[in-house]
Amino acid sequence: MLSDAKLRNLVNKKNDPVTLSHRDGLRVRRNNNGTISWQYRCRYAGKQQVITLGYYPQLSIRDAQDLAYKLKGWIADGEDPRLKLKLHKASEEEQLTPAQIVDRWYNKNKRLFKPKTQTLYENNIGKWIAPSKYLTEKPASQMKPLDWNNYFDFVFESGSPKLAPIMLVRLKTAFRWAAARGEVTNDNSLFNIKTKHVGEPASQGQRFLQFNEIALLWRQIEQAKATPANKACLQLIFLTGARQSEVRLMKWDDLDLQNNIWTVPPENSKTNQAIRRPISKKMHQILDNLALVYGNQGIVLPGSKPNTPITTHSVNRFCGRMWQHLNENHKVAKFVPHDARRSLSTLLSEQEVLPHVTEKMLGHAMRGVMAVYNKHDYLKDQAGAYELYWDKIELALKELD
């Protein structure tokens, strides 16, 4: 018997085909491209047949077993299992509207998403998919290119040019999942539409702060009237280059202050993998101050309640206030917390810090062969880069005096 744990361990291991039996004629095969297909072995009309049912995890263990049970019944009745399966999938497809497909996809996969992603998807679905007449009046199989474009034109005009491509990606994700389960065919006209056909791509951020701008921000934060947690959160974001969520959700248990290592747990990481960063001398100083104010148990940067982290809204609002002061007094161009990451990467690259080190500092997953074979954190190199970064900021602070 196969379990979800065993199947998850099989996924995405390329160029290593393997076939494992399950039960009742069911088996799974890992293909050369790393995908896991469900297969049903049977005899019909005196010949051995192997029928592909769909792909894991889109087609769950339970759903695969249900399909196998149906196939067994059709064969017992003398029906051609391949033909009956095709008709079965077609009949299900006829009944499902695009909105229903998205709803089924989200409910089946919701547990795989982080809370922030769940909120984003629920907002997208609740506002732009579930109530849309364009996606609820026709079965998916009857949607023509004009129907799809009418929908995306509506999103373009009622939402924004950048929202329409986002909704196309959401729909395609759900439809690919449904196609793997056999609920829609792979020739649906939606798959031929590209993001450039329906709107504008999301703008890529270009803003990064120079050392003198970071120094001005640091001085402004120190002088600001705000909670210690709010001030420290923005400082740590700009000091470490970590994602805002990684800093906000930091717990004292994540910090090894003896060995000066901060470990972001997988559940707080965008890559779903633990991220290790060294704790610089300046970061240690900020943490020591926070421990004096809030204690050194639980959440490092508490919000309105001691056991809850500071919110994204609070950090963004505080950063906005800091920028307004700097813009009024020093004509500093607009920036947001996420620009801290681009600033760290750009400024340290100018100081000849190697790219693989800054990538680790940012918590990016390595690509290509390095992703498979190189698990090194470069903590020593990171530590040196962080100290260099603060030295440059500190030098710029002295020049303000």
C-alpha cells in the first residue's frame, strides 16, 4: 500500500523511472520528467492493458482508488474501460464551469498553501472568479476564445491592466490540475492565451537605496515616535535583507545567540526550506535591546498583543511615515521595505561580495546543479558581508554628523 508520504518522496526525481504497486490493479509510475502517474492494470478482450488515470498529487490516492473501482465495474459489465473512462471524464467536464473548477482546485489544495497565500487566493476567487457571470454561465468545455477574452477585458477594465494576467495564471493553474485529473481536456482554449494578450506584466522593482539614504533612514527611525518593535523590525529588514515576513515572524527559539545563527524555519520561508543567516554584531545589539523591553521568550517583535507578531500593515505604514519625512527634508525617492533586499544585494555586489553569498543572505534557493549538490550556507562569508554592510552604513551615519 502506498501512502502520501511515500508518494511525495517520489515526486520530481528526474531521469529515475520507477513503478510501484498499490492495490486492486493500481500502481504508480515515476516518469523521466519526475511526474507521478496513476496507472490501472487490467485484462480486457483477452489482452493486458495499462490505463493512465491521472497524475499525483492532483489525482489523490482516494480518487485514484475510486476510478479503479469504476473501471473494474465497467470491465465486469463487458464495457471497454478506455472508452468508458473517456466518456466519464467528458461527462464530468460538461458539468463544470470555470468557477467550479477553480473552487475544486482551491479546496483540494488549500492545505498546501501558507496562510498569506490562502488569503490572497481567497480574495482573488471571491472577488473576480466565483461571482463572475463570464465564468459561471457556461461549462468550461464550451468556453471559446471570445468568452475568455470578454472575461479578461472585464478584469482589465474593472480591476487593472496588471490584474488580468494574474487571473489568467490563477485559472491556468486550476485548469492544469483539472486536466491532470481528467476533468477538462488539454485542448481548452484557455491554454492558448498568454499573459501579454490580456494585460500588462507586473512592473519589476528597480529602487535600491544608497548607503547615505540608508543612513538617513536609520537616523529617522531612531528619532521616530513608535514602538520599539516597529522601529527594530524596519531596522532588521534593512540590516539583514531578509523578507519582511521572515523578520516579523521571528521567534527567540529561532535564534542561537551563543553561536550567532538565525534559522528561519521552513514554515516562514518562501522556499519552504530552512534559511540560516549569521547574527551580526549590530543585529545582536538590536536583539539585546528587544529582550530588555519584551523579554526573550516567544515572539521577538510583538504587535498589539504580546503573543502575536507585528503586522505587515504596521511595518508598511511605519516605513511610509519614514519615507515622507525623508522626502520632505532630503528629497529621498519613494521606497518600501522590500527595497531593502535589492539594496543589500546591489551595494554588496559593488563591494565585490560574490553573488552566491548575497543570494544566501537573501534566502534565495540555489539554481541548477548547485541546488542539487551544494547545501553549504556560506555562513562565514555571510558574516563577513554583514559586518562590511554595517560598517558602510555606520560610516555614512558619521558623515551625517
